[in-house]
Amino acid sequence: MSADAADDRALLARHTAGDREAFGELVARHRDRLWRVALRTLGDPEDAADAVQDALVSAYRSAATYRGDAAVTTWLHRITVNACIDLARRRASRPTTALTEQNLREADPVDGDYDAADAANAVMAALRRLPVDQAAAVVIVDVEGFSVREAAQILEAPEGTVKSRCARGRARLAELLSELAPGNPDAVPPVQRPMSVEPATIEPSVAGRDEDQEGSP
Amino acid sequence: MTEHPGAGHVDLEVLAELDEGVAGPQVEQAARAHLEHCAGCRERMAHLRTTRALLSALPADRMPEAVQTRIDAALATASVDGSGTVVPMRRRTRVWNSPAVAGAAAVAAVVVLIGALVAGNVIHHGKKTQTASAPLASEGNRQGSAAGAASIKEWATGANYTAATIPTLVPRLVTGTPPAGAPAPPLTASGSGGASGATTTDSKSAAVPAATPVPEGAFTQDAMRMDSSALLGCGTILAGGVPTVPVAVDFASWNGKPAVIFALPAVGHPESLDVWVVRSTCSTSSLDVYFRRIPRPAG
């Protein structure tokens, strides 16, 4: 066990023993990483803040249930990812602008000058188009650099499932990014975003609704 | 799902599975054979790897300050719910005017408390205001400014408050019908307008100079009994550094341990009172408090 992991366990133990400072210290050690996971999985800062808040409050209250079978950071990430997935599924019944085509277009540099910030924006926009379970897998493994074994613990899924989600997620991202690449003559046509919910629950975008409601009051 | 223009090419998802090592053996064999002679699919495989590189190159963003503030407040509230203790997660500059805090009701008050923990200048501010504030009149400034005349309905009921009884007991401090259970006369002194009756409130003058030396920025429960300025100083700490005159105070107990119950005006919420239970010394550095917002009783 690394020194950091041991420190995390000690802090959690102090928290469950009633040390009122310990959980704050634990949060301070991990909050940036948890924030990044939530932001990139959900694609929306407000949603990410909601998810991390839910996760940390849940962790605060359930610390006594931590069994030590995984690192504390794994445990915190697991709770955060679960909060993200829960929130994404709740949001899916009323999609936000984060799910619309417009966001993807906004990341498309019009001047052809494609710099690192554009690339990051494009990746973020593309991530938003992934089903949340694929986004979470890609974020945990490719962005945050967890091993597949750790990711399996975080995502509470077999390693093979994690690999499959990553592979499907990367394929989708590659498509979307090629679509965004400036001057790409062979861009793959955009695909419908398959949020991991019933498509019937997704309302059309505002623009689409206007068109769809032609003739209605 | 991942159709590529041109029949016979390897599906992008299959390429990704191949790259991840999760393609079945037959699929892998066929795909590798195709890749041998298809530059286009090799390019798409390279594109997949570029995608991974782009993912790993995303900037290491830090949690924004506003989100930290909000989460600290949520955790403080969670700790209130669970153990009756607000945990200052970290010190920071005042967040009173932070947009992230504005309008956040009870949570905001907890944030403000945390904001008050940052520095002794909060206390200096309170004292300065108090020195200038002359004897306080009998009817309070309900909006919480200590700069004007105000009174504190001060009690020493000795009642045992709990989270469950706060919503019923505290309004009675305000309306003048203190909690049942042998209310005791206030233990005021130092020339304040000390009440004598066991059930009467004490509209304590706050013009009393700080006669009892206390550590800078700290007010003990005894100091608060003896000295109105200590009460006001603690009220100011609780209100996040905004000079605030408590509507009512009760020297009582919390879950069996001595505590001072503060009912403060809820700034921006005239219909509410912020109830703080101070269980130990009231200071900027170690505040052991319980917080709850309740409706302000009529009268």
C-alpha cells in the first residue's frame, strides 16, 4: 500500500472515530480528481457539482461501511461515478443543452486553427455524446489513468466489461472527433446520441420541437 | 453501429476492441489480416490511438472555488444532521457576497459561518462596532445590524435542547414564553440591565465594555454570561462577520452539555431565524456549533 493510500485509510478511520477534521482533509486530497471525473463524465459543470456533492455527502455518511477491500480513492471514485450515473439517468428524461448537437458544433473551430484548447473542447463535447457508462469507463481509464483492474472496482463491473465499454467509447469518440477535425473530407456522419435510457424519454431539442410541432398552437 | 464507408473494412468498434484486446479470436484474426493490406483501416486504428492520447492530454482542472464552497457547506450541513457539529472543512476568505452562496438558505448560513472562521478581523470588526453602538434600546433591530439600537432577549433556562426540540423551544425564547423546565434567572452582570425574575427576559444593554479579558477572538460561555459584548461578538462570528444582534439567547444545554443557544436574524430572510448552538468557546478558530434555520415566530 502506498503512503498516500495509508494516509487515506488513516484519515477515514479518524473520521469514523469522530475526528471532525479528518474528512475535510480526505476531501482536500481527492476533490480535484473527483471533480474532473464528474465533469468529464457528465459534461456539465452544474451537474458535476451536484454529483460530487451527492457523492461526498454520501461518503461522509457511509464511511463506516468502508470495508477496506479497495483503496479509499477507489471507494470515493466509485461513489462519485455512481452519483454521476444516477444523475445522468435522471437528467436523461429532460435533456439539457449538453445533449444537443449545438454543443458539439460549438467546439468546432471555424477558422481552422486547431489548438490544444480546441482539442480539449472537442474531446469534452464528444464525451458528452457517449452513453454515460461508456463515458465513465473512458474517463476512468484513459483520462484519469486508472488500471483496468482499478476501473473494474470503481465501476463495479468485470474487467472484460470495462474493456468493452472503453473500446466502444473510444470508437464513438474517434468518430465524433473525426467529424470535428477541421478540413476533414472524410468526416463520419454524426450519430444519434444513445444515452443509456429509452430513446422515447428523450425529448427533441427546442429547434426540433418547433419543427415537429408544425401546425400546433 | 459504426459503419465505415466502403464494404469490407473493419468496423471502428472492432478496431477498438482489437486495440483493447477484447475482440474474439476469429474476429481478431480476420481484422489483423485486413489491416495488413488496408492503409485506410490502419489510419483509423491510428486515429483511435490519437483519441486515447487526446483523452489523456485533457487538462488537469481543479475543482472551482465556488464548487468547493458549496461542497464544504453541504458537508457541514451533513455533519449537522448527523452529530450536531459543524465541521469547518477549511479556512477561507469571507464568502458572504459569493454568488455561489447567495440565496442558498440554510446552507448559505453554514458557509458564512465557515467564512467567518478565517481571521480575527471579524472579531475586531465586532468590537469596533460595539464600542460605537452606545447603549442598546429595548426593542431590537430585527435586521441584525449591531450598528443600531437592539436588545437581546436573554435567558438562562438550563433547558436541555436537542435537534428535535429546537423548532418548538427557540420560538418561545423570542415570544417570551421560555422553555418549560425550571427557567432560571439570567446570570447577567457587569452592569447590564440584568433581569431579576426567573421567567423574564433581560433586554441586556450591549454598551458594556469588555471587562472580562478573553483570548483574542474567543468568547467563553462564562464570558458571554458576564458580558454583552462577548454575546455580540459571538453573534457576529456566527453571522459570518456581519455585526449581528441576537434576537434571543439562552444559556442552557445541548444533549446534556452546557451550551448557549443563539437565535439570530436570518439575513435576507426576515421570516426566519437562524438558531446556533454554541457548545464550547465561541471563536474564529474552534467553533463547535449546531445550526438550524427555523421560521421566525410572530411577535
